[in-house]
Amino acid sequence: MRHLNHPNILKLSDIINPLPYEQFRDVYLVTEFMESDLEEVINSKQELSADHIQFFMYQIVCATKVMRIIDRARCFIL
């Protein structure tokens, strides 16, 4: 994810390892700052138009397509 550059996918800045490692239960991923997330938009009092929903779905489909392409390419590399 760190080397992935796509407008619909968050950029990974860092991975924070838990201390001590023996009690490892969580993974912390540091990503770029986003002013809001999809959950916040969906739960807001602002009514979502059909255009909003279509735009969100388009972004999700684009990101999913990129992730599938990367997964397939990884299979050929391994």
C-alpha cells in the first residue's frame, strides 16, 4: 500500500508496531489526513442526492478495480 498511488485509495505513511511484541493484538496504520470519512457523510443530517451516491459508488468501484489488478499482478510475480 505504501507504493500505491491512486486517487481513490489512501496513502499509507507508516505502520506502528505494538510494544511489547508478545502482547501483539492490534495493528496501527498511519494514513494521510482526511477531513471526513464515508461513515461520517452517510450519518450526517445532510440529505444525499442520487449524484452523491453515484459518485461514492464510482470511487469505491475504481478503488476495488485497482486492488484486484494489483492482486492479480502479485500472483504473477510470486
